[in-house]
Amino acid sequence: MYSEAELQSAVAAGALSREAAQALRDHATGMRHAPVADEEQFRLITGFNDIFVTIAAVLLLMACAGIGGAIAPGAGGLLVAGAAWAMAEFFTRKRRMALPSIVLLLAFVGGVIAVPILLIDAAQPHFSDQASALIGAGIALLAGCAALLHWRRFMVPITVAAGAAALAATAIALIVAAVEPLVGRGGMENVLLWLLFGAGLVVFGFAMRWDISDRARETRRSDVAFWLHLLAAPMIAHPLFHALGVTQGENIGATAAFGVIVIYVLLGLVALAVDRRALLVSALAYVLTAMTLLFREFGMVELNVALTGLVIGSALLCLSAFWSPIRRTIVAPLPEQLRGRLPATA
């Protein structure tokens, strides 16, 4: 199986003409009865060797963390970051292996931010909430710088999402440090949730910029957008469902359950319009919880889980089977200017 990135590389190298590459895409589209963009492809595993290398890399990174921890505080993070970078030079830059590249990127960024965290933990200082927020902002900014450095060298698609998460965490921590004296510790939970929601909308907009630049989803930009959508989805969904009381784990009434379903339908419409399923997947856990509690409230204690699975599973399978025609129905009434920025429909 050849990925879209490898197909583009073959065209760039002259091994395959653009016409032949497009004919192959058209043939694949005809076999699927859906545009390639609707398949939402991204590289994760190209073969079992990816899993084999990932297991070996994780074992080596764990060893580096253990040895470094025995040497000095923070040394484990430095060893992990150094080892992750060195392995990425071969498995990412030369071999272009997808899963190991993702793991090594996360290990590099995690190793970099582990250094100040371990040093602070070893010193056991006592900080105020405001000072802790500022320190957290500094660590998050360090993570963003590490992600930027990694992107400039290796250009792994998930790196942009990691950097966006770091910048979002930096902004949230700085705002928390500014408003905490005014709001107090008791009111910070709601502030954090709505800051998270706002950051999710910003990340979603950033993801759409990458998506708009590659409507046919034939380049690395589409993979970058995929990971950004995957990051934005829980940041948007969690505050909305928390406001309805779903995340507290308590029984919710029919009104709240209906609100959960309405929000899920709206998220589904957005997912169909932008041709990304991440919003539906991220909100799925909340919908399952709400439906289960609702069935239990109506006396279906023994069958509540089964009925929830039946309803939600059937709905998602139907949506998956008829994704292209449903999406065409949703996109067709949109203004032409907006429609021209979305992935093409079948």
C-alpha cells in the first residue's frame, strides 16, 4: 500500500507521471465509491516493522530515563530527548517511518520539558498559585520551542499539533496567572473550561487553514490538519458537555440528555461540512454517557448499555456508509465562496 505522500514523491522524482498518478487516484476513488478526501487518510503504520521499531525505541527511551534519573535530577529528560533526536535522524529523516516518528517526536518534547519539571520537583519549592501558573506557562513555551525545532528538522505532521497544544497551554497559563487573584481558586474551574473552549476554536481555525491549502488532501498539509483537528475536537467538546453536567458522573435529566444530543448533531454537521470525523469521535464518550444515564432514568437498568450501543452504533454505521451523499446534501446549500474552500464532494 502506497500513501499519498509517497505517490507525490514518485511524481516529483519522475518515476511516475502526473497523469498516471491522477489515473491511479481516480481508479481508487471509483473502487471506494467516494473521493479520496472523504477517506481521511493519514499515515500511522506502513507495516509491522513500524510496531517493531516503536517497541524497541520505547524500551531504549525507558532505559535512558531510568539511567538519567539515577545520575542526577533532570538528566533523564536530557538523555530521553537526545536519544529521541538521534533515532529520529535515521527512522524519521531517512526511513520515513510513521509510528516511530510520532513516538520519537512526543519523546523529544516530553524529554525537553521533563528537565525543568524534574529540577523543580527535586528542589521542592513552595510557589503561590499565580507563580505556579507562570512557571507552567514557561514550561509550555519551552515545549513549543522544542516542537518548532523538531518540525524544522524532520517535519513530522503531528509536530504542528504538539506545538499548537504547547502555545495554547502557554496562553491559558498566562491568563490564569492574571485572573487568579481576581477570581479566586474556587472560580478557576469554569474559567479554565471556557479558556480551553476558546483555545479549541482557535486550533480548529488553524486546522482549517491547513485544510483549505490542500482541498484534495494530496500532501503533508492534510496530515497536519488531521492532527490539529484531533487536538481541537476534545478542547471544544469537553467544556460544552461539562456545562450540561455530563462529566460529573451524576444522573442527568431528559433536558440535559436532549441538549447533549443536539450538540452532538451540530458537531456532526460541522464534521460533515469540513469532512473531518474527529469532532464526532471526541464527543462520542459524552453522548454514550448521556444516553446510558437517560435509559437508566427511564427504568431500563439492565439494558441501558446495550440500548445505547444499539442506537449510537447504528447511527454511526449509517453515517459512515452514506457519508458522501449526506455530506453532499449538507454542503450543497452553503454559499459558493464557502463551498469553494471545503474539500470537494463526490
